[in-house]
Amino acid sequence: MEFDEEVFLTLYGDKLKKYMKDQISQKMVKNNVFEFDIGEFLKNYSDSCDINDQIIENPKLVEDPLLYVFKESYIDLFGEDEHVKKELEKTQIAFKNPLGCDKKIDEITSSEMNRLVKFEGNIIKAAKVCALLKKACFVCRACGEISYKTIHDYFEQPRSYCKNQNCRSEMSIDYDSSAYVNIQELEIQQPIDLMRNPDDPPRSIRVFLENSDGIYSGRVDVVGTVMKKLTRPNMPVFEIYAKSNHVKLGESFQKIEVKDIINNYDLINTLDELGKKENIIDILSNYLIPQIKGYDLVKKAIFLQQVKACTKFLPDGSELRKDSHILLITDPGIGKSTMLRKISRLFPQNSYASVTTATGGGLTANVVREATEIGDGWVVKPGVFVRANEGTACIDELTVDKNVMKYILEAMESQTIHVNKGGINVKLPARCAVLAACNPKRGRFDRNMGVVEQIGIPAPLLSRFDLIFPLKDSPDRRRDAEIAEHILDTHVETATKNYSKVLGSIKVDGITVDENLIKNYIIYARTCAYFDENHHLYAGEVDERKIKSPPLSKGAKKLIREYYVDMRKLGEGNNPVPVTARQLEAAIRISEMHAKARLSREVEEKDAKIAIDIIEECLRQVAYDPETGKFDIDKGMGEIPKSKVDKMDKIVDIIRELSVLSSNGLADECDIVEKASEFQISEKDVSDMLSKLKKSADVFSPKYGYYRLT
């Protein structure tokens, strides 16, 4: 439709003026930007629906009459003087909540040129905030005429000619008297849940965000005008981009989903019925990754990880970690990558990366110097942990060097990524669970070595994992037959498209359970939407501080406390330390996850008991010291167990004693072995201890077979 400014003002001028006066009175103008909420305007003036179409079709042309009405409204309220006049010249209009122009990024084509669109996506690149000339002050050097012109096209040189009929000279810009706004260049990618085919490469669009305070990560809702930029001077080929002055962080996928769930009473009844079944967690966790046979405890832990613990805030507003981190150490062929890829595709905010092809910055966030349309500068590229905010980061082949570890430690513990480079100082949210996997350094497990000794992950990083599961491939005729049958059935079903025995849906008390229902169940449990009193909170903007969640019962609290105190008591005296406060917090988190997964209003003793059982099973496999028959958390975290530390101390004492008695100040290895045997230290242990002491530079071997202390 052709736009006529006079007709527009005649039709809507009075209503716009009344609406704007009300908004100005409520101080809805910020930083010289008036956000015109189209949806709210139409609620008050439902007979003016055509204005929505006018704005969508002609967003650039509508700005001037809207600014005219805004200035009149402001002057009517506060009067006019030089200061007000100057400030009003800087005022900009931003559109929000237009109706009927929602698009996916891959639907924004040349047919949408110069139209207003609304879309959502994930920020994959964000440049520094710069200053943009928005309203140019033109001055005629010949006659002194002054005029103002709003700049709509970033890629055309602004020009103006004197309006004085006797002059008509080309005017020049007075930059000091012109109005500027902040501008930030973003690259926004289509979310995987909005893709027609999730396996296709995702489309992205460049967005120039005006009036930006700086936004560097997250899923965002964008309202903007589709524009074009000439890409080649000798060919009329244009790049499509969006000019926006309204971008807001979008609601997370789980909040959108839970709103759909609570409005579907049949679905709520189905989920509540499932939650009443005694072994529902075992059933759903086994079905979560159906192509892998066995490993029920691991699947259960991963299922609970997706549910997450309760959201809790300290008085200062900081949030306690609700995510559980899990590490899988597996022999080849177990299916660890299958597990990780399955979980990475479970929800849109879940992400997958392999350390073999990722850098530390790629896992967390990169700040690189890169050419952009608004100049060569530093840009932020959010990594896997940031993209997985409120989801799960699935990290495969976790063999970490020092350069990568320094990035990951902060992300796992504080769940934030601090970026300080190139004048960009931001804190990016990374509130995600970590599901990581790796193989032993030698390819397969060495039965003669401890589990943690066989992976190249430093102790500070290992200690961040709540649960560590070694998955060993041990021959077992009955189990091997079951796995073979399972794999064969999987291949037959995928080939015939007859999903029944392995990959098909299952029946639970007459309820058909498929992957979509499991996703809904996890969201329902994770968000505590089974609490009726939470339903009204999800109807609008969600304040997580008000969400009701299951508290620890007295029985659960007592059980966890007694477990922790009893385990710590085993470490008194000269005994190894069996657990630390990190295992205590892990027990609390897993207890809460299990209670939520049962749709329980309280964390009961049985939830705490299962959490303790899962933690003890992990400790039994990675932190049990067979020499002492006790748990040793140092062994589980990749440190030298206390039993070996004691032996090393004894070897040091022996070397010191023999060196003093020797004429050359050196201890003979044969004498060391003989002396160590008196303390039940074997020759093999002596050799191992000497190697470790040499590596740590505690002893020195000037010639083969002889040692002295450094």
C-alpha cells in the first residue's frame, strides 16, 4: 500500500497523541528512545488495526509522522524551550510487538525488503558498541540555512541540498550539532528448533542494533527493518540485513514449552499419572537412549542431570549451582559419543563439541579481531558453554591441556565466562550442566592402573565433576549376546522403518511413551510445573525467585548429614580423606533431581538414599584404594592416594638415611629396595616411587642406580 503521511496523521493522530502522552507520563522514554508498543496501542484502540499494517509495510516512512506526534505530545505536557527543542531533535522511535510479521531467519528474503519483521535467533557473533550518526545536522555554508535529516541507510553517504530557493547549494554536515546513537553489529543464527531439517546448516542474518548497551550472547527476539547492501560494485547483487532498534533476550525454550504444557490439561493429567508410577525414573531413563544396551545407572544419572536440581538464590541475588556435571571414561565401542549426541539433540539449548576439534575459546568464548561493516575491531563469539546456557554442554574426547583447562574451570564452577579483551569487558552466562566423555590414554583400560591415572585430565578439573563413571568393556557371554541382539534389532528397525522392539514407543500403564512425551516430562519436572501454585507464574514474565520447588525433608537432611559426617570420620587421624564438601553438595543436588523427577513436593529419604548410592558407586570405582581398603578422594580426583604418599615419604626417608651413611653421598637402589622391604614395600613399588620422585624433582640420579635428595 502507498503511504500518505497526511492521511496517516488524520486517521491516527489524535489516538497516537493520547497514547504517547500517557506513555511519556509513565516515563517510558529512555535514552532519547520512545518504544512504540504496537500490540499495547491496539489493545487500547482496537478500531485502529490498520496502523499495524502501515508500520509493517512502511517502517521508515512511518517514523517521521510518529516523531512529529511525539514531539507535540511532549511539548503539550512540558512546554517548549531551547533545551527541550534540542533534546527532541535527538529522539528516536523504536517499534516493539508488531502483529503478524513473525518470520524465521530462512524466510527473510528479498520479498521482505523494506518491511518490518520479527524473528528470533541465537547470537553467534557480537561486535563492540560504536557511535552512529543518526540525525545529521546539515549547514549551508553559503546562506547559513540549517536542516536535520534522519539517516536510514547506513551504506549511503548522507547528502542534502539547501532548501532556500535562492541558494540550493550542497550542504555540509555539522558533526558537533548532529545526533548520535549507539550501534552494535550482531550475527544471529536460526535456532535448531526452528529449522525445517535440524541436520541442515543453520541460516544466519546480520543485524545492526541501534541504541544498544551491548549484548553478546543468548537467544534474542528481534524487531527490525529488512535492508540491503550492495556487495559488488560492478554487479547489482545485494546482501540482506536487518536494521533494528529493539532486541530483547528471548524466553528460554523450556519456559516456552512449560507454558504450552500448563495450557494442555490432558497432557498434565498424563504426566501426573506417569509420575505416580513407582519406577518411572528407571523406565524413562532406559528409554532416553534406547540404542545403547545396559548401563542403567549411567542412563539414570544422565536423565536426572536433564531434570536439574532446585533453583536457589542467596540474599545477594547470586544463584547456587543447580546443574550436575558428569564424566564418562569408557573403553572404545561402549557408545559414549552416541550418548552425548543423543543428549545434545534432546533440547535446543543443549550443545555438542569435541575437544579434538575445539579450542578453549571455542568451548567458552572467543574475542578475535575481525573486519565488520562498522570497522575492523574486536568481536565476541560465544562458545559451547555459553550457547548451552540453561541446557547441557556435551563435551566429547575430553583430554585437556593447560590452555584449555583455564577456560573450562570457570565455566564449570561459577557458570559464567568473563571476557576482558580489546576493550570488551562482559560476563557471559554459562549456566549449563556438563556431560563429558573420554577414553583412557592408552586406548583401553589397564587393569593394573587406577581409573583416574589413565586419563589426561588435571585434578582441579576432575574435582568439578559430581559423578565419574568408568565404563569398561569386559567380555561376558550372556551380556555380549544381549548387546548383539540389541544392535541387530536396531539395524533391522532402522532399515525397515518398523520401530517397535528397540526404537519404538513403549506402553506404561496404558500410556504411550515416546521421545516427545519424555521431553515434556523432563520440562514439567525441571520447571516444577507440577506445583499448581507455579502455573500463574509461568503465565507472564517468569521470576525464578518465586518458583516453588521441593525442599529437603528432615529425614533426607538427616540422612545426607549422617552420610557426610560418617564418611569424614573415616578420614580422621592418619587415614585418607574419603569425601569433601563437594560430594555433600552433589548429594543434595542429586536428591533434589530425583525428587523432581518423581514429581514430588518434597525431597524424601528415599531420594537422598538413591543419591548417596549413585555417589558411592562412582567413588567405589574411582576413589577406592585397594591397598588400604578405604575410599580416598585424592585418588578419585587424580591425585596420588594417601597410601602411596606414605610410601613415597618412607622412600625419601630411606634415601636420606642411606645417603648420610654412604661415602659418596648417594643411595644405592639395591640398598633402597632391601630397606623398603622391611616396611612391606615391594620392589615394583620402589621403582614406581623413584620414578615419581624423579619426575617431581624430589630426588636426583647422577648415575644409573644411585639417588640422592635434591
